Amino acid sequence: MTSAQVDNGQADGPKAVDAPAGEGYQRGLGARQIQMIAIGGAIGTGLFLGAGKAIDRAGPSLILAYAIAGLVIFFIMRALGELLMYRPVSGSFSEYAREFLGPFFGFVTGWTYWLFWVVTGITEVTAAATYMTYWWDIPQWLSALVFTVILYGANLISVKLFGELEFWFSMVKVTAILGMILICAGVLTVGFSDAGDTATVANLWNDGGFFPQGIGGTLMTLQIVMFAFLAVELVGVTAGESKDPKTVLPKAINTVPWRIAVFYVGALIMILSVVPWSTFKPGVSPFVAAFEEMGLGIGAAIVNFVVLTAALSSCNSGMYSTGRMLRDLAINGQGPKAFTKLTKNGLPLVGTTFSAALMLVGVWINYQWPGDAFNYVVSFATISGMWAWIMILVCQIRFRAKADRGELPQSSFKAPGAPFSSWFALAFIGLVIVMMAVDKDARISLYCAPLWGLVLGVSYLVLKARNPDNKAFAKR
């Protein structure tokens, strides 16, 4: 399946029309938009909010956890890049799973990645509602409801405008982190602010050492760390709507190392040097807490606005992704036919609406458990998101083997060190899953995963029985 460009006519409203299978998307995402979507996708709630809990568990050694996990993410993204240059398609992960592993894996991957973004949308809107309490004492569920409705409306706009909004959302996040790094550097070198007298790089090892909670504490943060990187693979979903995917996507993927080095490792080194790690608390953004410790109240308010923007940006990307994934499944006969419908300006209205409706579950979660909502959904988002990474790596290994045998053309963007780098990344993901099993807070996701797998298995068999002649269920 490939995506083709259609006329740029604008719709009078969100009325859905039938679109030919595999056609209808507009290639409206340019190079700068793809670059910023790739950068912004890796900067969200996991860093701005989740890092507070991770710092409390691991102390300064969290820096090392982010660095190692970042290397693994680079291996995953280069594996994805190799597949994208072989065949840039809008279905991305599910299409590759379908081709290299069979129709069942394509079915499971598509629906699981859709579920990941629904759950992530709940996570991000939960975080946004949490940030709102910094200024006003309003119920979290009310903020979550308002944000969900607003973002749904934003996704009824053209893909070009979606890309432009994400460009500026990401620009705000990038500027904020760079500003934080510069301010912390100023505190360390010049000594201004309330933290000037105590700020020192020695804070990275003075308060209990670099591993104050032991190696075990660091390992227990791996699922939080990996959650922070979820969404970097979103560039794969944009392949069908990129103006020049074979030029733009490799450039975006190759920015992964410096993104991680600056926005994660660099930012944490600066923050934990200025403010001792024991100061940070779970559930509180370390960026906001750092400014408060420095006595820069206005800075804390600004950072809180930025992290609010980051959460809403990620949720917005989730709504974008879910509609595309549902349409890919429907085109391949593995989802309701209604999801193939597009608006006249190329938007998967039905799939986006269905996903947004399910994201309203986040409103109920915030109403029932306002204090624990974030922790409940993070672990399930992590396990469902990592399934997409596993599929990317396995498919890349299968593709490389076939290409080396001459059965398929070689990709123009080969993953360095593959297949060994891909096997290493798979082993690391396995370690993360083991750590999730040990962590009582994250273990719930491992209970839910088999149930979700059972639902998908039964659904697949039912669809296959009802449509025995459908090519979507035949091995390629």
C-alpha cells in the first residue's frame, strides 16, 4: 500500500467521503515540519513530568540510564529508517509486520500501536490537567475534558496546518530546554539566584554518590526512561504525508543522537548540578522544581506553561497517528470499512473521532483517581509502545536477511551495526520488560497485555472466518 497526493481542495466541513484504498492523503508535511515533529515527539511528558519520579528512584544515575536507552533508541530509529527507505508507506509498522511476519502480526501491530496512542493521549491530557493545578485549583477531570475536546477540533484541520502547529509546539519545547540549560550554566559559573552558593557539578556524586539508590534503583527507572522516548517513531507514520520522504526522513532520524544528548542527558546534568537530586519529588516536574529552588518564580511559571504545551502537543500527535493507523487497518480489511473514509481535504475523520471518544476515558480516570492517574496509564503505554519497537527491529532483521540474499533491493539508508545492533536493542527491551514485572506499579501493564493479546487473537480469527477470501489474511 502507498499513499498518493490528491487535489488540494478544501472541505466546507468535516463531512466524510469515500476514498480509494491507499489514496487520499495530502503530502503536506515539509522538511522543517518533519524535523520538528521528530524532535518534539521525543520531548514530552516522560521528560517534563515522569523524570521527577525517576530522579527520586535513581538519583544522578538517571543520566546514565537515559544515555544507554538513548543509544538503543538510535538503533531502533535507524532500523526504522532502513525500512522506510525500502518502502515509505503511511501504515509503517503494521505494513512492515504484514510483509515480513505475516498478516496476523500486521493486525496485532496496527491495533496495538493505535491503542498505544489512545493510552498516551490519556497520559498526556492527564499531565496537562496536572500542570493546570499549578495556577488554579480546578478539578483535573474538567481540564482533561476541555483539552481533549480542543485537540479533537484541532485535528479536523488540514495536515499542513497540523504540521505547522506541531512545528511551533516543538519550537517552544526546544527553546525552553535550551533556555533552562543556559540558565543552569549561568548559575554554575556566575553563581546568581538562590541556588548559586550550593550549585556545583559535585552534586552529581556528593549526596549519596552517583548511584544513591544502588544499581537496582537505576534499573527500576528503565520503564520510565523508555516511556520518555516513546513517540520518536512517529516520523514513520508521517511517511505517507511527507513531501520528500526519501530525503527528509533520514535527516530527521539522524538527529536522534544529538537530540538525546542535549535534551535529556545535557538537561539532566545541568539540573542535577544546580539542585541536589534529593530535592525533587515524584509527580512534580523537575524543571519547575529547579526554577523554584533557584528562587526564579516567574521562570517556574514559564516552564509550567511550556510543559503544558508539550503535553498538549504530544496528545495532538496521538490523535493524528490514531486516525492514520485505523485507516491503514481498514484498507487492509483488518478494521471496519468506515475507517477508510477521508474528508475532502484528506483527513481520516471517522478514525480520529473514534479515537478521541476513547480518550475521554482519561477524563473518567482523572475523576476517579486524580492523584494516581499518571502512574496508572504510563506503564500500559510503555508496554504497548514497545511492541511497535519490537516489530520494527524484527522486521528490519528479516528485511536485511532477504536483501543480503538478493530477494529484495538493498535500502539506501542501512542501519549501522545491523543486525547485531537490532539484536542488542531487542535484548535491552527484554530487560525493561523484566524490570516492569519486578515493579509493582508497572506490573499491571503486564497483566493487561495478555488480555489485549487474547482480544486481538479472537478478533483476528473471527474476521478471517468471515472473510476467507480476503487477501489481508493471506501470507505474502
